[in-house]
Amino acid sequence: MRNTLLLFGLLFSISALAATPQELLQQYGAQAKQESAAFAGFSADRGASFFRTERADSGGRQVSCSTCHTADPRNPGKTRANKAIEPMAPIANPQRFTDAAKVEKWFGRNCKDVLERACTAQEKGDFIQYLVNVK
Ligand code: HEC
């Protein structure tokens, strides 16, 4: 009985950290509704163009998410320091979008890097929707 309780507690704490891409989409959907009453769902097409669109940053560099993650998210990417990045699409890398804290950490860093602001919940959801749809 005691062991069962311990095991249950352990499983519960693991599942509190882990997530599926669908759960993350639900959370971002709830957030997007709060950010805008006009929120009408996520769009993989919008996410695809968000992923690829280059913007000039304040230093005059052309940057996009695909600068590091490459235009095809099934391929591995590279940081500016040439370190390998695992593919972004879950079809090629099932670890993606399964850890809410990791996802938030990197949205924070990379949106600041590319957009020089935080991403909205709509942008985050569109981005995930695009990547989970990649076959
Ligand atoms: C300067 C290079 C660089 C750019 C530009 C970049 N990323 Fe990343 N990204 C990384 C690195 C490095 C990681 C962490 C390493 C890894 O997870 O393989 C990462 C990981 C992520 C993750 C974590 C996903 C997960 O579940 O593991 C998300 C989300 C993400 N990036 C979103 C974005 C978005 C959105 C943009 C464009 C606005 C973007 N990135 C642009 C380098 C970059």
C-alpha cells in the first residue's frame, strides 16, 4: 500500500511536468483568448510564415526562426556559434513540445532574439500548430 502511494506520487509529479503538444496548444489557446477577444483558433499557415519571415533587427541583421532552425523544420539546425540544434518538427524529433518549461524558456529567448519583443500566445500557438502538422 505504501509503495503504491509512493509510486502514485511519483507518477503524478512526472505527469505534472510533462506535456503533449496538444496540451500546450490548449494552454496557449486559453491565454490567447485572454489576450484578445477576437481570437479564433490557431493557424498552421500563419505559423509557417511566422517561422520563415525575415525581419531586420535593430542591428540591421536579417533574422527569422528559420535562421537557426532552417527553412525545413524536419532538418537539424545550427546556432550562430555553429552548434547543432535537433529538428523542430515532432515528426523528426518527438521530444519537441513535451516540456512546458523548456518551451517557454526558448520562446522567451528566441522571440527576443528575432522580434526584439515577447511572442504573443497567438504566435506561439500558430508556431506549434504549424510544426505538429509537418508530415
Ligand atoms: C539564434 C538561433 C535561434 C533562432 C534565431 C531561433 N531559435 Fe529557437 N532554439 C534555438 C536553440 C539553441 C534551441 C534549444 C536547443 C534545442 O532545443 O535543440 C531552440 C529551441 C526552441 C524551442 C524549444 C522547443 C522544444 O519543445 O524543445 C522553441 C519553442 C523555439 N526554439 C522557438 C523559436 C522561435 C519561435 C523562433 C523565431 C521567433 C526561434 N526559435 C528562433 C535557437 C534559435
